[in-house]
Amino acid sequence: MKLPVAKWVLFFLILPVAITSVAAWQFMNWWNRVSAAPAAMQSHAQVIKFRIKAGSTAQQIGRELESLGVIRSSRAWDLWSRWLLLNEPQGSYQAGTYELSTADPLEKTASKIWQGEVTRLSYTIPEGWSIRQMAAYFETQGFFSAEDFLTAAEKFDASQYPWLPPASREYPRLEGYLYPDTYQLTAGEVTPEAIIHQMLSQFERVALPVYRQAKGKTTLTLAEWVTLGSIVEKEAVVASERNLIAGVFTNRLRKGIPLASDPTVEYAFGITQTPDRPLTFQQVQTPHPYNTYINPGLPPTAIASPGLASLRATLTPETTDYLYFVARYDGTHVFSRTIEEHLAAQNAIHDQREAAQSQRPAQP
């Protein structure tokens, strides 16, 4: 039995639509499967750090993501990449380091890399840290080795910072100028040089204008200002004493009396004193360029990175007759005008500490 011509025409009109519909249905099933998040449940998701080098192709990225389990199909990745490029001809995947989750579908992962949503890291340098303390910190954070940072600081090309004091073969040029602050950076920028640039630029933005505004009001050179500020930073625990301590040091500098600052001796010999293990007479009498017990004036460089408050204090030291101070071990100090008063204060604090220790219960 032959079908009427009209029905044959209808059949051939419907057939392509049916085939197309079936193909579309199959494609959508395939796409939903291959573009889905690899981790079916959020609790099973993994966050993977993934670095894309400059010049990487979409195909290379897709293959690496599939091998890491971040996406299900590199073929699907290629198709989606073409779709992105079709809609945004000037766009591309961005180089950098990303934190990618296996709980995200392919489209979300691709969008993150296409938009360049690179991982951002932060680091915090407290006031009063030396370059060596910074180096140790960066190593513990997994940024790079302490030795790499120290080497970079020693060999750093500071030509774009002409305000820095002249370099010296003997002393660390950048000590005191790596500004203490909290910083943000992209994971791709984690190199000693990038971090040094960031910290010097922050000093240039925040601290340098304060000094330049004080020109004509202070006799301190930039290097002297930072060096004295670093000593005040290390000595002043209580903020209310900062300008007074700066005043004491200013008096001693004016009179040619050695500063006799414990932190300079600690910096010189790489030691840290404690209430139970203070500096010894032998240590404070050991010759060293940074030992301000035996050398009058300021040490060759700063001994740490001072914060803005300590730098300001050196420009506005408190007017005082005091020439000495001694720590009470609670953050405050006893200030004295004469050596006799100073020795009496030292003895009183020592006796109080001895009495307090004798009243402590014996350790089992």
C-alpha cells in the first residue's frame, strides 16, 4: 500500500526535526554529564591550586585540569572554550595561580580562569621586625626560603628608589625601609623581589612624605631618622612612652653619650634576651659596630623596620631632662636624670623581681 504523496512530504519534513531533536537530547545528556562537577557531594570536594603559565593554550589547560580531576572532560572544555571565544573574541584564559574546587561545574571553573580570578595571598609584617625575621616568616608561610629572601635583599636593584641611602658592602642597605604592614598580592607574584618592591613602595607612600614634610625642622638625615626610629620602635612597648624614649635618646645623642640600647646589642649578636636571661656584662662590652654601649652615636643602619608612630616620635621627641631608663618587665620603664638614680632604679627592679620569684610555688 503506497502512502499518499502528501504524507511522504510530511514524513520527510518531520524526519530531520526528529533526528535533530534526538541528537540534541543526546548531546544535552552528554554535556550535563561531562560538564558536571567532579565531586558529586560538597563534602567530598577538593580545592586544588593550579598555576597557568603565560602562553598556555586552552587545550593544554583542559588536559591538565582533567588529569587533576578538576573537570571531567577536556573535550568538553575545548567546546566550552570555543563558545567563550565566540562570544568574546578579545578574551582569553588568564595566566596566574588559581584555587579551583572539584565541587564546581566546568562552566564555573572556566569563567574563573577566563576572568582572571587569581588567588590572592596576604602577609603581615609587624613593626619592629628585622630583615632576618621577615625572611624566617616568609619561609614558614611557604612563600620561598629565608636564604632566597636575604639574598634578594642584599642584591636588590634599588635604582627606582633614588631616595634610599647609598649602598654599603658591609651593612644591609634595606634594613628599616621594608615598611611593616599587611599586604595583598596575587599568587603569581610571590617572589622575594616582588615583595621587596611592594614594601619599599609602601615606605615611599606612607613614611617618606612624613620625613620630607619635616625638612628644616630636624637635623636628622633620612638614614639617621630611620635608624633612630628603629631603636625607639624596639624599646617602646607602651605607646605613651614612645616620645619620651625618643627624647632620652635625643638628649644622649646631643651630649655624645652612648645610647646603651639593648636591642642594638641583640641585633649585633643575633640574640634575644629575656627577663630570666638578660644581656651579660661581657656581651654589652663586646666590640661590634652595632653595639651602642661602647660606640657613641647611631649604629651603621636601622636594626628593624619602624612603624609610623616611632618614626614620628623621632621628629617630635619629648623635651625632658631624662638621660636613662630601665625596663620594669611589664612594658613600662623607670626614667632617671642621673646615673645614680638609674642604678638605684635598676637595683630596685632587680630586688622586686627576686622577691616575686621567691614567692612562686616550686615546680613539681
